Amino acid sequence: MRQGIPFIVSGPSGGGKTTLAKGVLDKLDNLRFSVSCTTRKPRDGEVDGQDYIFISEADFGKMVSQGRFIEHALVHGNYYGTPMDEFENARVSGVDLLLDIDVQGASQIRKNYPEAVFCFVLPPDLKVLEQRLIERNSDRDIDIGKRLIRAKEETKPSILEEYDYIIINDELDEALESLFSIIVSTRCESKRMLEKVKSNF
């Protein structure tokens, strides 16, 4: 049976990862969003179990000690992690999984799941990113400053070179089409289609 493909989407806060993820999930079948656990507080409009699984630091620590994450990281003072169960269940059942993960988590996954596809989403420049963070109105000025500093760190060539694709999210429709095309073309790679062809011919 075909194994599910993990599609990793990384990028700085405010770059548009979540918007692109939701957009491509609406357009493609057999693609599921991986809901991460986090210790941060929900933002306005976020739904527990749908956007994130919001848990305490104590519960997060227990899950780490029990080996229940495929990756976890401390980002902007909060912990994030991808539950092992959901990831493995999707993979073995042939369901492709879309993961919104920072560069630390992506690095951890890269070591254990080389078949995963890694995409980095960027705004056109830092000025646009700053404006998007301000318009989001969910962070204090000091937090926006920290996110911009982190964005500079995450966009160093040594990090970006680790990714298979880079998407510049300037025009949303074009960026969405890029992510859509990456997923569709990956599904059609000969190494992934060979077993299906063998069984039919």
C-alpha cells in the first residue's frame, strides 16, 4: 500500500504558512493537516484540536519524556510538538500529511523521514513581514521585534538550502498554486507511482 507523504511547511511568523495550508487543504483530497501540540495560549478565533492542541507545560513535558513527539521545539518562549501517533497513522494508511513546523522541528524530521518534502514560505521582504505582523494585531511590539530577528536567522542560506522548495508569498493565489503544484507533482514521481503501476500492468 502507498505510504502517505509528509509535506513540511516552514517559514517566519506572519509569512502566510497557515493561510496557504488552509487553501491547499480545500483544493486537494487525501491530504490532512497535522495538528501540533503547543503550550502557548490560543489566539482569537483559534479552536482547540483544530488549529492546535493547547496543553500545559507539565503535560507537554510528560509527552516528551514518553517519546510521543516526532519533533518538538521551543519557539518564542512556547513549546510546540508534532504527536507521533497522528503522524504515523496517516503515513501507514496512505494519507498525505501537511505539517506547519519551524526550522528546528523540520531538522529533526529530516533526519528520520528523508522521504518528506520540505517547503519554506517567505514574504517578499522584511518590511512586508513587519507590516503583516502589525496587522495581525496579536503580538506586542517587543514580540514583533523578536519575530523579525528570528526571521533573519531562519532565512540564512545555510538553512534555506536544506529545503526542497522556496515559495515567495507575495501574491496569495500564486503562492497557493506553487504549493498545490509541489504536492501534485510529488505524488506523481515515478518512485512513488511504481508500485501502483506494477499492480495494474
